[in-house]
Amino acid sequence: MRITRKDFLRLSGLGLLGVAGRMAVRGVAKASASSAGSNATKRWGMVIDLQKCCRENGCDRCIKACNTAHNIPQFPDRAHEVKWVWNQPFETVFPLVQTDYARRAYAGQPIPVMCNHCASPPCVRVCPTQATWKREEDGIVMMDWHRCIGCRYCMAACPYGSRSFNWQDPRPAIAALNPDFPTRTKGVVEKCNFCEERLARGLGPACVEACQEKALIFGDFADSDSEPRRLLRSRFALQRKPELGTSPSIYYLV
Amino acid sequence: MFMLEKAIVGGRRYRVWMLCLCGLILAGVLCYLRQLTQGLAITGMSRDVSWGLYIAQFTFFVGVAASAVMVVLPYYLHDYKAFGRITILGELLAVGAVTMCMLFVFVDMGQPTRVLNVLRYPTPWSLMFWDFISLGGYLFLNALISVIMLRAEREEVPPPKWIKPIVILSIPWAISIHTVTAFLYSGLPGHTFWMTAVLAPRFLASAFASGPALLILLCLVLRKVAGFDAGCEAIHKLGIIVTYAMVINVFLISVEFFTVFYSRIPEHLEHFRYVFLGLDGNYHLAPWMWLSLLLSVPALALLLVPAWRNSPRLLPLACVFVFVSLWLDKGLGLIVGGFTPSPFGAVTVYTPTWPEATIVAGVWAIGAFIITVFYKITLSVREAH
């Protein structure tokens, strides 16, 4: 049997397709095997005491601490903003909790918002490359800036607007470079990481440490004796959009 | 190989057309190179409206691609002979449209060099992964079917038997690509504009109206420039398909309107208010969306009256109305409307920038180039007989 050049090209093309198919099947098998089973030991979470937080108007110490710790660029253009923790008027954070004749507590008050580190995070569900994932041992929603392809599906999926995209190179817009934390490149998504780099060294999150009013209380929600859990037992608290079933790990004490 | 040699020769008009397309492609490539170096900041997208024209165009052209099933199904499944001359045109249109979809997704990536991470780390719970699979598979199926059919036509032999199951497979596959695309949006918590079970059916209805409308227009253009006759019966039948699909599409939109405006749930209402009435003094999108709604009225009138639908002068007009109306609805309003207002109730205006629009035009030109080449080859093969 003679194999012509045309046949040879066709056969090698088919062969390549076969190999690619095998790799894809293997990958799927591996991915579905690794997604099974969880052994959560901790669940990091935060309680924000609005009575303390709103005592001083215009305070942004937590935001500044985060910006410095994480090399967050400052762009004047609102469209291209990158932010991990920021202030947002109370009524835009909880648009439907006080309507009509209900008493308007905290109206117009800026309150801090950030990634909710949801127990069931929609961003993780949609990411096509697992560049964002929930760390099983402590519930932190993580980001791999080297794997992210910048499709921004996670931004569309996050119901809280917690994710930012690097529309341009962020490095020239970093005020003071912190050499202990990586900078990002253009074209990737980023968000609050609950200071996992500090937690690994036994420290608390930078925003929590920076708050002089001690309005941000961080701890392990899996431990019923932890400070945030004790506060949640004694006071009324809100989560953002709990009806979506994402189960946010940030609570606001009102 | 693939009879490409037939695409190189052509008349003056053909060469001028191809040259114009090449010019547009070049402009698009240059703007894309700028986007590569400066980042997506050169587009009109923002933190609040994080998907824009690119993803909207992708969504629209998935519909055009899926609509090939409207000629494939009657021809292969019901042996409807009148579609014999245009079925391959539909399949080739699908190949061109899927290529455009892939390019639109590609130009939207922040890190295009990493795009194969989707295959390196397959993630079956992500709809984006399935979109890759379904689009890639659909491209492969349609390209294979067209090549085999065209080759059979050239050799004047019946197509090989093994192609039939592949053709049959391409029918549910076409439905799947647009369903998966709708699921990209309708499965997201917090975006009430997209969170409707009717999104996938609506996508299919608008696809089966806009795709065949485009195919009718292409057939009429081919009649003028290449003397290709699709046959009156085929064109009329396509007209009926467009009519049914458009009626169903308008019905589904009305169903959405009723649900949202009668229930008056603020979260659902505010997106529709922004899209059709304007919100907080921002009316940027509303005129376009009204144009889309208003165009569907004469389109439906022209399609529903048989005498008008079968008129060789009015049918193309109806097709243009249908296409533009659905393009505005799906290729513009759907994505921007889903993002506005933001989760904090902010209205951020999205206006595509010139480089962004040029990249979009470049991708269109690539699609038009591919379809022209395919149609040229097909018609040359037929002329040879």
C-alpha cells in the first residue's frame, strides 16, 4: 500500500486529534475526581460592627492598609478602578432592607465592602480554568493570577461586584511598592484574598489590624466559641443578598 | 486541497470586495495589536460593565451559526429537495459564524496567550468550558460535512454513507451551542436581567429568525453578483421559517415584559427600565432598544402577509428589519442591560470606543472573507457542471 503525501497529512492530523481528545478526557476525569470530597476544618470570616465603624466619618484606614499591603493600583478613572476593600453608602450595599417608613439607620453612611468569601461562590463555579477556587481548609476564595485568562466570567458571576479587572498595566499606578507581595499584570482579575499571606504567618488581615475602632472582627466561623460567632449570637446582623444562597462570610452588625 | 484554488481567481468586483475586506481586517489587526500592548483599557468596558460589544457579538453570531439547522433539518431529515441548493450555503455560513464567535471571545480575553488553559485545566462545572467544546465541535462538524458534500458534488457521486449520522448529530449540536450560550448568562445569580428560563428559548427563536434572514439576503446577493439561483421555493420557505421564528421571538419578549412589568419586583424592573426607559437620567441605550422593538413591527407585518412575504422586493426589506432588530437586541442591549445597574445600583454608561469598534469590524470582515471564499468555491464547483 502506498501512502501519498495527502494521506500522510490527513492521518497525522487525525492522530493529533486523537491525542488531544485523550488528554481532554483524562483532564476531565482528574478534575471530577479532585472536586469530590471536602474536609473543611476552618472557615475564616469577618464581622463588621457598623456602630463602631460609623463612629468616625470619612475613615479609610482599612482601605489604605489593604492598598499598601497588596500593591493595589490607584487609577483616577472610575471605569478602570481596582479595589479590594472600599467604602460604599449603606443603602447601596443593602438596597432593600430599609424601605418606605422603616427607620433609616446608617443612611448615607459609607461602610466597607469586600469579597464575601462565600461558602458557595458563583465566581468559582463559572471560572473555566479554576484560576479562582475555594480553599477547602479555610474557606478562602483564592485567585491564581498566573492561570487567569482574563475572560471576566467571574466578574459577571459575582453578585456583589467584588472583583476588579486590570484593564491596563497596574504597576505604574502603584504608589509605594510592597516587595513582600506580588504585583499583577494587565488582563487578569483580582480581589480581596482575606490576607491569606498574612494568615499564613499567623497575623490577622491588614484591614482588621488597621481599624482603630476595632470594628472589624476576624475569626473562624467553624469554631462556635470564636469572637465573631459570639458576636453573631448576641447581636442582629446582616449578610449581603443572603437570598442568593451564596452564604457570605462577611456579616454586618447593625 | 479543499479546492482553495477556486477562490484565488475571480472577476474585478470579486477582487475589489476581497481587497476591501482585507483592508478592514488589517485595520482590525492593528487596533488589536494596540489592545495587546495597552490592555482592554482602550475599550469602553469598565469595572461595572465588564463585558461589551465583543461578547455581545459573540452571542449574536452563535445564533447565526446555530440557524444552519433550519436548512439542514428539512433537507436531510425530511428530504425537502428545495433546500438542496442552499443547504451547503447554510452550513458554510455556520462555519464562518462560529469562526467569528471564537475570534470575538479571543479578542475579549485579558490574557490571550493563556487561552488554552481552558483545555489544560478542563472544568466541567463551568459553562464557558462547555461553550468551548460545543463551539469547537460545531465548527468541526460543519466544516467536515461541507467539505464531504462539496467533494461529492464535484465528483458527481452520492456522498458517502458515513456522513449521514454526522449530519444528524449536527442538528441537536446546533441547538446545544445556543442553549449553552444562553446558560452562560441565565445561570448567574444576581443578574436578574438574564435570570429567566426563557432566555435559551428566546435565543433560539431569535437565532432562527436572524440566521435564515441573513441567508435569504446572501442568496439574493449571490443571485445578483454570481447569477446563482437558490430557487423561488427555497427562498419562500426560508421566509416562512423567518416568520415563525420572529413571531415566537416577539411572543417570548412580550412574555418577559409582562412578567417583569406586572410583578414589579424592583430588582427585575430596574434593568428593563434602564434598557427601555433610561435610569437616573441615562438614556444611552433606550433609543437603540426602541429602534429594535419598533423595527420588529414592520418586519412582522411584511412577513405575516403572504403577498408581501413572497414579494421579491419586500422580503429582503423584511429580512433587513429582522436582522437589525435582533442584532440590536442581542448584539448590544442584552449584555449591557444585564450589567446595568451594577450590584450597587450604579448606572455606568458603556460606549464602545473606536479601536473597539474597529476590532469588531475586523472580525466581521474575517467572517465575511471566509464566507465569500467558501461561497466562491461552492459556486465554482457548481458552475463546472
